[in-house]
Amino acid sequence: MRVGRAARGAEGRSVKSRFTLCLAGALWVALLAAARPAAGQVVEQIVTASAQGYTISGLVTRLAEAKTFRHGIALFPGSPGIMRLREENGQPRFELGGNFLVRARRDWLDEETLVVTVDAPSDQWNSFDQWSRERPRYGADVALLIAEVQRRFPVAEWSFAGHSEGSVSAFHAARMNPALAKRVILTASVFRPGKNGPGLSGVSWDELKAKLLWVHHEDDPCEYTLYREARRYAEKTKAPLVTVRGGGPASGPPCMPSTQHGFIGAERATVLATHAWIKGGAAPAEVRP
């Protein structure tokens, strides 16, 4: 049977497409392997910076044998963003342990990566609304904390990552510190206004100088963080979007971190994809656990 020119062209394009997908898959496997945390003891400590009449603290997480770092990743947890970091019997204690970024913080680690999970300023432990994160003081507070971490642990460059309402913190902290934040990762971002603030609905994206990556679960059930909005914002900002699929089982109300809103059952795969983007500049369009 004779095959027409159009059919041969379509077949050629199909083969080329399959080859491209295989090549992309191979690259992603290599990046994933490179991003896996090195074996070793994990150590954590609270670092605190003092301002006028209040403090801001972060939980520093690293491998014990690592002393200098190519990458520092500042994590901004979701609502209410108040960890109440403290020491009890010589050990760090905090709230928000169930938040996606907090519970997955160790998955970012390797021999050249340090993580600091950022608490709300101490004078805002009773109320940490989104409007306070837009103000210059918050940008200065985050810079003060990062400088204190940097004084103890040399870090070459910083990336900021926020989850849910923490996406508002990460965006504004990066916007106000363009020389500090080289990259911003916004996960399960708050797009719609609510009682705690406007989310990302009215921000000026031109003011963000850092490279931007969106990460969102396809089945995010929270009304303020819908996946279709993530697609729209990714197109608007011309930034890549990593779509997370699968995971579970989910439990609790829609906007809680124990649902797809918090990448439940897909935490590690989500973090590794994001970490690969930080280290190599490439991330997959889709992630499954």
C-alpha cells in the first residue's frame, strides 16, 4: 500500500514529538536525581534578628556536614503564617507543622542547599494580615532575617517560595528585595481577595524582578486558589507552570493543607521538581507522585 506524502509527514512529526518527549523526560529524570537530598544528619536551629521593639525568626534546616551553600531557600508558610518559633528544652518548637512547606522542608536539602522557614514578626503573632506584607517594613524585616542567617551560614544566592497565603509573603518580600531574591516559587497561590487581604489579585507583576515559577495542583479545591486561575496567571506573567496531579488521600476542609491544596501525597515530588528548577532552570510541565 502506498503511503501519501501527508501521511508520511504526520508520521515523521509523531516520531519527532515522541523523541522530544523522551528527551525531556530523560532530562527531568537527571534533574530529579540531582535534586535528591544527600544522605546525612539533618540539623535545625532558630535564627532570630532584632528590630526596634520586635524580632523576626526563621527555622534554619540543613545537613550537618554542609557548611557553605550555593542555594538558600526562604519558605513562607500558608495561613496564618504565624509559627511562634521558640526553644523548649534546647529544641525548636513551632506551630504550622502541617503546612505543606513546613512538613516538606527537609525534601529541599542537599549538600549545597540550606532552608529557612520564615515566621511572622513577633509583634504580629496575633494578627498577620496580607496588607502588612505589602508594606516596606515587611521587606526590611525579611532582609534583616536573611542577613542574620547569611552571617552564620554563607549562601551564594537566595530563592523565595510561598504556599497559599504565603505566596503573598514571598511575592512582596521578593518584590522589595530585588538584589536578594533571584527566584520566586508561588505554590497553591491565593488569587482571590478574602477577609485577610487581596491575595495576588492586584499586584504589579512588573515590579517583580526575580525569575518566577508557578506550582499548582490540578484538583486544588480551595475557592481562593483555583487551578484555572493559576493557568491564567502563568499566561499573564509569561512564567512556567508546574501542574501537580495525583496524590492523596485528602481529608478536611478544602483550603486545608491535608487536601490537594497542600499537595497531600505528592509533597516530595512537588518539592523535587521545584528544586530542580532552582538548580538547573528547568521544571516539568507535570508532576505525579
